[in-house]
Amino acid sequence: MPRANEHVVVIGGTSGLGHHVAQASAALGARVTITGRDLDRARHAAQGLSGDAAGCSCDLTDWDSIDRLFQSLDRVDHLILCALQRDHNTIADFDPGASARTSLMKNVGYAAAVHFALPRLSSEGSVVMFSGLSMWMPMPGSTTISMANAGVIGLVNSLATQIAPVRVNAVTPGVVAGTSAVDDADAIRTDRYAALKLRTPGQRLPTPADIVAATFALTDNPGINGANLVVDGGMHLA
Ligand SMILES: NC(=O)c1ccc[n+]([C@@H]2O[C@H](COP(=O)([O-])OP(=O)(O)OC[C@H]3O[C@@H](n4cnc5c(N)ncnc54)[C@H](OP(=O)(O)O)[C@@H]3O)[C@@H](O)[C@H]2O)c1
């Protein structure tokens, strides 16, 4: 778990799993900075956190905004990359523009964030990037997300060898209960998730608290580096 004197930066911390990680970090007394694309929305989301959490703007498709973000920050102990600009794309109705936007933000954008954060990253710190089970288990419309999530794992492996002693790890959530991915799913996805849940050992979807605990396992343990921690209740066995 982040310590009271540590600075945790959550890119994509205005909602969803990133916001849960930020909330839990702030509750433990860590200094937290969250980002989203819109400054007012980020500041508003930060106000709901304990301590003196800050909200900043940063768009992972806009390199200058990433540079500006890290120029404005001091030491970063843990950089958590959770952002996702959702894309629903099948190959039959493929929209290359939408796909390019999501691929760009989740692969090049995650890499660019580490590049601009590098001078600020504490040597005892870590980077955690969010991938997703769709890289192995395609979901309806996940053409782009499946390839972007697989790209995150390649990026983690490459960066773990390049920026040591800073550690770099991935968390790969399954379908997480109580997130917009589930709550706002269309009928086809809802049916697919329900069927997968029934075939998952324990028939239980992971919760945001499970994902937060896994993220902290990666930030805490100096022996974990270049790892991909799958938190899916065993759905990958379904
Ligand atoms: N939820 C699940 O079941 C699930 C399953 C597998 C993997 N994951 C992964 O877990 C991560 C979090 O998912 P979530 O469902 O919690 O997401 P979410 O609720 O949709 O939150 C996405 C976050 O990304 C930010 N964002 C969107 N586009 C951005 C951009 N271009 N640049 C910078 N920030 C951007 C959003 O901020 P603003 O809107 O304020 O800009 C928001 O804070 C994602 O990487 C996702 O692939 C989630």
C-alpha cells in the first residue's frame, strides 16, 4: 500500500478503477494526483478524495499535455496508468479512425507518459499499467481493445528492462463488477458477461476493491517486476 509520504499519480483517475485506486491511496495518507482530459472534471473528482489530492488535465493523445503535466509535478513514487477511451469495433464494421484513437492513447500514450515521467520517477518507485482480459478472451466489439491490451504487456516487458531500478508491472482485470464496462454494456455484451460469469470458477466477478488490492501488491513488492497480474476470478479458465 502506498505510504503516507509517497506521491501516487493516476492517469485516468477521474472515474472507474483509476478513481478507486486514487481513493484508496488517498485514504492511506498518500499524496495523490489524478488526471483526466478535462481540468474542471479532474479537479472536481480530486475534491472527493481525502487529503490534499490534486486534479490535473492530460490527454494521452496529446504529447504536449503529457509533458506539461509532468513538468508541473515533483517526485513521483508510483505512476498508475488506467486511462481508456473506449472503442467498440468489429472487423465487419471497422472504423479505423476510432480504432487508431484508442490504440494511440492506450499504447503510444502509455509509453509517452512514462517517457515524460522519467525524470520525476523515484528510483524505489514503480509503474503499473492496466491491460485487460480481452487480449486473450475477445469480447463483442473488442477488436481494438484486445490488441491494445496485448500491446500493454509488450510495453511492460520492454520498459521493465529499460527503466530499472524503477519496476514496471501490469494488472489485467477480468470483467469487473460495478464498473461502466459492465453497467453501461449493450445487450450483446451483457449476455456474454453473464455467460462467462456462470462458467467462471466461483461464479464471481472481481470487484474494484480486488483490483485496488492487486495494484498495491504490484506497487509494494520489490520482488515483482515485469509481471502481469491477472485478476479475473479465474475467468480465463472458463
Ligand atoms: N472495467 C472493467 O471491467 C475493465 C476490464 C478490463 C480492463 N479494464 C481496464 O482498466 C482500466 C480502467 O477501466 P475503467 O472501466 O475503470 O475505465 P473508465 O471508468 O472508463 O475510466 C477511464 C478513465 O480514462 C480517462 N481517459 C479517457 N480517455 C483518455 C485520454 N485520451 N487521455 C487521458 N485519459 C483518458 C477518463 O478520464 P476523462 O473522461 O475525465 O477524460 C477516465 O478517468 C482501462 O485501462 C481498462 O482497459 C477495465
